[in-house]
Amino acid sequence: MAKGSTAMEVRADGIAVITISNPPVNALSLDVLASLQRNYAEALSRSDVKAIVLTGAKGRFCGGFDITAFGKKPKNEKPGSLSIDFLSDIVEDAHKPSVAAIDGIALGGGLEVAMVCHARISTPSAQLGLPELQLGIIPGMGEIVENKRPWPKSLYRTDRLPDLVEVKDVLKFARVQTRKKAPNVQHPIVCIDVIEEGIVSGPRVGLMKEMLSGKMLEQSQTSKSLRHLFFAQRATSKIPNITNIGLTPRKIKKAAIVGGGLMGSGIATVLILNNFKVALKEVNEQFLSAGINRVKGNLQSFVRKGQLTKEDCEKKFSLLSGVLDYEQFRDADVVIEAAIEDILLKQQIFSDLEKYCHHNCILATNTSTIDLNLIGQKTATQDRIVGAHFFSPAHVMPLLEIVRTHQTSSQVIVDLLDVAKKIRKTPIVVGNCTGFAVNRMFFPYGQAASFLVDYGLDVYHIDHVITQFGMPMGPFRLADLVGFGVATATRKQYFQSYPERCYKSMLLLQILLEDNRTGESSRKGFYVYDDKRKASRDPDLRMYIEKSRNMAGVTQDPKLMKFTDNDIVEVILFPVVNEACRVLDEGISLKASDLDVASVMGMGFPSYSEKSCKPKLLLFNAFATRTSREEFTKGTISVQWPPPLCHYGICLGEINIVLRQILDNTQSDGPDACAKTGATSPHS
């Protein structure tokens, strides 16, 4: 593998042009940094060089420090040799001016090097940023401490700072806000600490703290996890025997969508935002008007946030056409069905699509759960049927789950991967089964929570514990968001496909539905909602829970009531881990890192929780510090609810003994106890 480097050319006018070259993004590898230091030393020592221009090869300035080099720096490296000795004392304090000529990208360390220069010039399309916090680290080349101004001696410019008391108040407020936004990670606070050190103790002391803090953060579990996810995201589109066999994506100009509900309108939004023509079909004028208005509302939300101009909004909206039949589907290159989760309806839609769409048109479904073989049962051309599962809201969530059957052609997969890239989604390609990868992994999430509520724990406490762990919302708030109708339909699918590990009780959900509590859409579910959809606890919920327990013949169990918060997290999320292991073991997912990406980007699983990077699952390693009892051990471990474990599974240990006792006590009440309570049998 060729090493990265820099090259220097001294022009006749005395300008030394130093070019960074390290494809594909001109990253600052150790080789590049060593070469850059040599070039600068030569340029500063030569009498024929008057000034220095720093740029990047092939239209890219620099994508930042080479992440693969973390932990590979020389052990005897002098502290501060890069940020202080070279960038500050040599480049910035040089008697010859340096100018950064920026095109393409200047990110992370690349932008920091540009800011060390005495001046910068860029093309209008250049992208600048310091994304280090996304990797669990802080900018480490002096940019936190320094307040760059034109040459010279910008390191010591403090004339723009208020008095120290006011500065400390600002930083105190920043810490409070940061802890609210990122309560489970330390690196944003470390960043503020470094800024304060530079202001209070002076810039060189601040630079040294920045360097030492950066080294500490590089070795943190958070940074290792986030770097793992960084590479995992970039590996999702590499599919063996599909993306490496020379296929090129076909041009997709027009898309058609069946269904203008929440998902259909969201998919239409993301497509027109990225310049695809879209035909949106509904069954009548009322539904069609509602769907189009949803798309318009989505676009207007981008305008309000300043992410889209009014003119651009109108241009994007003009790409959408509403239809009541399939005539405009004849020239569509891809159709995405986004109707309700009804197998018979979907089968009819696909049968109709086959009649109207041209023979190369991709026939995709946005189903979140239903087996694609069932949906395409009445369709002759099985090779172009594929899942295109967006996550709600589709125009916001970054993941696209591409589901293939054994008949789906490789060309169709390549085409959808290209669409995902153009609409700025991260794709994962998975196999076909009920729930696919993401929803199948997480179907025990809500079921385990329901089990705990049936036997005595509080709905709101469970949600609180799970959000404190790092999930964006608890299982009951999530059920409200999804809607009880969808939750009921999907539970039936899971029970048909995985009956041996389903918690069968649905009494509470049924009782709530009978009282027209359907979730957030009806303003009442497990929570109640105001006009702005803000969730509040409902004291009346206790009445529904008591009714459900009475009908099932179950009571609060004192042993379960003693569960700690950690116990609750484990009972709810260990079954998710085990289902993820099954998904991997069955070949539904090709690699564990795809499931990491799916969990984080599809369900909001905390990306900073991993103990060790590979080859294990993020999900698994989130708990590895607390349980190493059966860490990736071959052989089935016999437990009951939560679900039995496949090999590679996690053992619940003492917690499971309590759960088993609860089930045994319930089942001793009579032969129908399992049916009444929904508990699984002793051999489930």
C-alpha cells in the first residue's frame, strides 16, 4: 500500500506550493505529517521561497487525522511535538506567511492545519468542520485553545475575550447545557475544560492540556466504540458477490409511492429533496390531499430551520405529483409500497404493480415486519421484489434497510444502494425473515417491558431507566409513537414466526385500544399528549394496568419489585442481544458491524457503550463489563422468559432465577395459567 506524503513545488515567483496527497481524502497519516514537517523546514530555510501555499491533491484539501493511526504513534514521541513544536512554534510563528488553499473538504485535523496558516482561501463549495466529538475525542492540534486571527502571534490574542468572571460564567452555563444534551459521555465536558485551561492558565498550558486530554480520550471506551461505528458505517455498502462483481447501478429518474400516510409522505419527501421525480398514489382525493399536505409540511419544516430556501422548497415540491391510479407508474424506475401492514392488501398491490410497471422497474415494499415471500406470493417476477424499509420519520432517520430474498437480483440491490447514497441514507443489506434485522432484534424490547409491568413494575419507571441507559425513548413511549394498531399487527407476525420466545400477553394493549387509546396519534396511549405532542404521565393508566392484571390472574411479585435499575436494563435488553445473535447466526445479517449500525441508526441504541471493538456486537459489549458468565460461549443455554439463548448468548444469571420462580408460581395455579398470563411454557 502506497504511503501518504506531501510534495513541494517552488514556483518562479517564490511561492512554495505544498500538496497533501493521501487518497481518498488526503488524511493526515503519520507519513503525511512527517513529510509536511520536512517540506516546511525546507521552505523556511530556502532563500528563494517568499511564501507558502498549502493545498490538497485532486480537489480535496484534507479529511483530517488518519483514524487508523490512533494508538500507533511513536511511544517516545515528545508531548506536544505536533501541536506546539511544529504547528504553533514553526508554522504559525514563521517569518514567511502560509496560506491554506481549500477545495473540497477541510475536516478535523485538516481544518486545524488550515487555521494554523496565516490566511485561508476556499472555493464556495468547500466543506469545513471539526467532527472529532463524533469520534469521542476533541480537536487536538490547538484549535480549542487558540482564537485564530491574521498573522502574527494569534496564539496570544485575547483582546476579544470578556473579563475572567464573565468567561467562567459562560463556561459554567456551557457545561450545564452539555450535560443535559450528552449526559453519558465525558469528551464534550473535557473540551470545555481545555478551553478554560487555555484562558485561565495561558495558551501554552492550554495546548499541553489539550494534547494530554486528547491522548486520554483516544484510549477511552467511548472513543473506541464511536470509531468502531465510524468504520462500520462505511462497510455497510460492501456486499460480497454483489458489489464486487462489476455491476453498475442503473439510472433511477422517477420513483412512485403507494400510500401517502406518515411513511409514504416521508419517503416522498426525502426523494424530492434529492431531486427524484415522485408520483404519490392514494385511494381517494381526501387521502391524497392529506398525503401531499404532509409532504408540503415536511418541506416547510426544513425552510423554518433554515435548511432550505423558499425558492428551493417550491422547486422540490414541483417534483411531486399526486395520482389516484397506476397510469403514471408506467415510466417509474422504482416503486415503493407504503400501505398499512396488511398481507392481503400488499399482495394485491404487487399484483397490480406487475401489470402497470415496465419490466425493469424495481418493486419495493416499505414493510417493517412482513416476510417478503408472502408479499410477493402472487407476483411472477420475484427477482425484482425487494424491501426498502425506511425508519420513521423517513425524511429524518438516517438508516435504510434493504431486504433481499433468495430470488432478488444482484442488480436490484446495487440500484438501491445507489439510491441510498443519493438520498444520503446509510444502507444495510439484510436477508428476508419476519422483522428482518432491526425490528426482529428489537421485538423482545417491548415484550420484556410488558412482562415486567404485568408482574408489578411501573411503566414510567421502566421508560425512565431505559432512557437513562441511553436509548432515545423507553419501550412504552416508543409504542405510543408507533401506534397500538401497528404494534398489535406486528406482535401477531412475531408470534406466528417465533412463538417459542414471544411473551403472549397482550391484554393491556387490548384494553387500551378498546377505550380508543391508540397512542400519540389519538393523544392518549401509555402517556397523554398536549397539542404540541408533548408527552405527560397519565395517573389513569394504573386503572388499566390493574384491570389487565385482574383479567390475567397475576399479581405483583415482591422479588421482581426489588429489581435494581441495572436489572431492569438487562431484562429488557439482554433478549435484544440474543435475538441479534440469532440474526447473525442465521445469516440474515452478513456481519456484526451491520447490526451495530442498524441498532444505533435505526433504534437509537447508544453508540458509545461498547467495551471492545471487534468481532463482537456493540449490543453485546454494552453489557460485557457486568456479565462475562457466558461470553460468546458455544452451546444453547436453557432459560425461560426472557427468551432462550442461542449460542453466543448472554446468561441472565441470578435475575433469571427470579423470573423462573415467578413463572413457576404462576403455572402452579392451574393448567390454564400459561394461557391466562401469556407466560411461555417451561420448555419455551
